[in-house]
Amino acid sequence: MTDTAANSSSDTGRSRRVRPGLSIQSKLLIMLLAVSLVSSVIVGAIGFMNGRQSLHDAAVDQLITIRSMRAAEITDALEAVKRDASLHSRNLSAQTLSTSINAGFDELQQSEITPDETAQLESYYTDTFIPELEARTGDQYGDSAFIPASPAGQYLQTKFTVENTDFDADYDTLLNDNDPGDGSAYAVASERYGDYFSRLIGEAGYEDALLMNLEGDVVFSAYKGAELGTNLLTGPYRDTTLAKAYTDAIATNSVSTVVLTDFERWIPSLNVPTMWVLSPVGNDSRITGAIAFQVSIDTINDLTTGSEGWKKQGLGDTGEVYLVGRDDLMRSNARRLIEDPENYEQLAINGGTPPSVAKRIIEVGGSVLLQPINTTAVAEAQVGRSGTTTGRDYLGGDSVTAYAPLEIEGLDWVIVARIDSAEAFAPVSDFTRIVLLSLLGILLGVSLLSLLLAQVFTRPIHRLVGAVHRVAEGDLDVQVPQSSRDEFGDLGSAFNDMASSLRIKQELIEEQQEENEKLLLTLMPESVAAKYKQGDEAISEAHENVSVVFAELTGFDDYARGLSGEEEIGHLNTLMRGFDEAAEKAGIEKVRTLRGGYLASSGLVVPRVDNVRRSVDFARHLVGVVERFNAQNGSSIGVRAGVDTGTVTSGLVARTTLAYDLWGDAVNLAYRVRSVTGEPGIYVSQTVYDRAREIFTFVEAGTIETHGVTETVWKVA
């Protein structure tokens, strides 16, 4: 009987120890494998997609940035050229040279060259200039096509132009040779003022400089080339862009006119692509002609290529920036032509360039006005759009391209930045490979680790211990799984409740700390607040170059006599809120507010080079706030504001009351100048007047004594 009872008891114990369902080890194995593998795949996929897109966008954004920077540099450079041309055309030396040379040229119209000189001039074109021109252009020209029609033009060319027999060496000699040696009025003027042009060429880097009279004659040339003495209206260059620009500029009859031309092939420079900037010479009373500067093609190429520093400027091994005109031809040299001229011809042909054009590009060593660009990017930019595209480029390769129109008056150009797609997206390919390899490694590692850990029966205990350690380290967001129906599940549930309770309490504490921090920062700047929290007793800071504004309301007490206490405070708060908004808008730091008074500064917390302008602007905004208040309430309140700039000291005056204040000479002077007349208005010290008189209009308001010196006080008009 006893043995039976014992056996029964033993069976009952065994039945209680047997739990239905999966064991903890099985659950751990399934959970770890499922959660780890799935989460790794999901996170890896999300990271891969986001990272790949981010790298792609970064490559495109970099190209857009380079394009924008180049466009700004080119625009600024050409605008500077136009400004220089306008200034030089008004220069007294240019005016005197134009008047004197014009008179001398008119006098030479009465001269006749000898038969020997005629033969010499014809021989120059027949034997020297035209053969060289035909060799460089491949075209045929008449022997006398470029001989000036006027006696003066023929005379000048016999004295200067025919001396240029070596086109690579004689130009510099002729640049400094301004005296034909005949004692004529032209010779006197040329010798006396021609050095002005020579210095312009040397200092400004122009290719040439021409001076024309009102009849279209080229009366002076710095390099004395084939254009000297010709007439732009009737001569061999009458159909050129320069001739049209000259006609347009003279038609305005204004020295303020500046005309910038597109590139054209200029025959006197042996068909080299040339830009001109042209402006009438004279003054506001009259003009006597026009001056034209030949802009070097190297000026544009240096801007587009960054002086051939592509890599330094983020364009890698294949990137470049180039310009294209309305005729779909390049206005700058191609990078591949500069770096790899041997292979450029075949690359250009592969991209659709006619073989004859590609060959010509190699012969002249330049792609300006030769290389056609018939891409989608150019077509889009020519209709005024900006953007990016990926596709076939002008050399037949696949490129990422950023394009935009170039906003320069007188030029119908577009700017394009491109880089080979393979180079642009190389980081994307590398990232893809790394992510895939990393994900495979993670999946393998997680699988092996899950199998190992699932065999350890005490895994839940270690997990709970780890969670407890994390709570001890301050991580109150930790939670342990509660899916199991055993004692570990109960323990995990109790732990989670404890962690949640601690987290809620911690969040309440952090919220209170944040509120205290915000309140502290409303009373003082961050740097002062940091010292205050450290327990510093004497807190002060000296500040250089700070502008101070002290403003007070006038007439508010009279206005407030008919108001209740609540109404008075309400109206005063309305004004102070307006002052605060004006301070924020002007970038001004409010120091403190009194009843009817307002102390603010600029350059105290955030150093500003324009703190004086901001302070005066802020004071004017205060006047506007008060005027709007008067219009809305039918009042006649005024505001008196004083402004000074200099050195100030800021800090806590009394630690127990947290009174943050500002003091110093600039504060005192701002307080004093506001009441120099007793009338509403904005009053500034002499220092502020000296720094802002070019920006604002001031009137003298009175004087004050400061440190024994009488100082003028100015009022903003």
C-alpha cells in the first residue's frame, strides 16, 4: 500500500515537470534564427537602397555645385571685363588719345604712299600674311582683299603692319613701337599716348586693343595688325561681329554702353577665335569713337578648366566643364583634347563629329567654334532649363551631366559640367559590393551564433542579466521578450514593468531639466548660463566691437493715464512684443526690458561685421512698431533711441536674482545720445555716424561731453 502510494506520488511529480509545447531551447533556436536573419536582411536591404541612392545623389549634387561655381566665376570675370572696358573708355588718356589720333588720322588721309611703299604693302599680303592665313585656315583669299581702302590706312600699314613678318615674334616689338618716325600729328599723338594701350595689354592681359573713330576707321591698334587703318563699316571686316558691336555701341551715343561679343574667327589674328568687349570713348557731353579690347581665348579656358586643375576641383580623371553657344559649337577647349590629343580625334569621331572637323581640331589644337555638341543637356539648357541627365556625351561615352543657361548679357551660352558615369558612380559600385559581402557574412555569423546559443539552457538568464546591466548603465529603454510561458517569462515581465517605471520617472526628470535649461537661457546667453551652472560667483565677459541700442517710449505715461492697470500692461506688452520681433528680424540680441525702455545689442552673442547697420535698422524698425501702434490705437506715443558702438561688458549683476545686464562706455553713450534734444528720433554717436554715413542719411542733432571731449550727436533723417 505504501509502495503504491509512493509510486503514484512519483508519477504525479513527473507529470508536473513535463510542460506542453516547445522547450526553451527550441524556442530560443527558432526565435534567434528567425528574428536575427529576417532583421539582418531587412536592415541590410534598407541600408543598401538608402546608401546607394545617397551616393548617387551626392555624385550628382557635386557636379551641380561645380557647374554653379564655374558659372558664377565666368559671369563675374566677364562682368569685370565689361566694367574695365567702360572705365578705360572714360579714362582721360583714352579720350585724349582718341581726339589726337582722330585728328592725326584725318591729316594722313591727305597723304599718298609712294609706288615703292605700295609694292611693299602688296608684297606683304601676297608673300607673308595671306600664305600664313591660308595655311592656318585652309581657305583661299585674294591678294589685295585686306589692304585698307583709305590713304591713311595704307600709310599706317606701310609704317607698322608690314614689319610683322614673324607672327610669333614681331607682335611684341610692334606693341611698343608707336612712332612711325615721320613727325606727323599722328606720330606725335601715337608716341605720346600709345603707351597707354601698351600698359593695358600688359596689365589686363588683353590680346589686342583697337581704337575707332566715328566713321568706323580703326585709327589705332596696339599690335598694329592687319585691321589697322581699315574701315569696319565698308572694309573687309564689315560683316564681323566686331563691326556689328561697333555699330550698336556708337548708335547709343553713350559712354555707359558696353557691348560684349561672342567668339568669332578674327582674320587679323590668323583666324583665331576672338571675343571683343567694346565701349564708346568720350564723356557725358560727347563721344569721339570707340575702344575695343580683344579678350584672350585663354581667359575663358582658364575659367572652365580651373587653370587645368580638374582633379583639385572635384572633377576626377574624366570630368570637365565646357561652354556651348547657340550654334551648338564649343566656346571652350575640351579636357580630353588638352590631356590626350593623340586619341581625341578618334573619340570625337565616335561621338558623331565629322572626321574633317575632328582633324581640324587636332591641327589647330583647340575645340572653340569647331567641336559640335548635340546632346540633350545642351538642348535643354538652350531653352532656359537647368538640371542633370545621364547618357551619351559628345565623345560617344556615357556621362553624368549637369547643365544650365549662362546668364551673361550679350552672350547666348550654356554651361555644362560632365563626368564619365563609371567614375561618377564608382563609389556606388564599391558600396554595393561591400554591402552584399557584409550581409552574407552577417547572415552566416548570425546562423552559427544562434545554433550555439540555443544549446545553452541558461540563455534567458544571461539575457536578463545583460538587461539589468544596461539599466544600471542608464539605458532604461531595454526590454526582454515575454513570449515564453515559463518562469523566465514571468521574471521578464516583472523586469519590463520595473524598467518602464524607471523610464517614465527618468523622462519626467529630463523634461523638468529641459524646462529649467530653457528658462535659464531666456535670462542670459548660453556662455553666461554655463558659468552660472558651474557655480561661478563673478560672471562677466568683455566684448569688442558691439553696437548698443537704448530705446525708450515717450508720451506713454500720458497715454496710460486713461487706462486701467490691465489695459496699460496689455498695451505695453504689445509694444514690447513688437520690439522683440523687430530685434529677431534685424539679428539683434535683447538684453533687458524696462517699463517703457528697451536695451539691445548687436555683435554681443554672435559677432557681426555689420553690427552698426543692424543696430540702426533695428532702431528704425522700433519707430515703425510705435507708428503702427499709434495708427491702431489713436495714440501719439514716440520713441527715442540712442545707438553707439564699442567695447562693453556683460554679466550677472546679482547671482540671487539672476539679473543679466550690459554696461560700459558704449552703453552709457547710447543712453546719453538718445536725450540730446528731448525729441523722439534715432540718435547716434560720432563713431556710429562714421561707420554708417554711406548707408543712412543723418543730420546733426547736437553735442555731448564724453571724457572731456565734445562729441557730435547725429540724428537719422
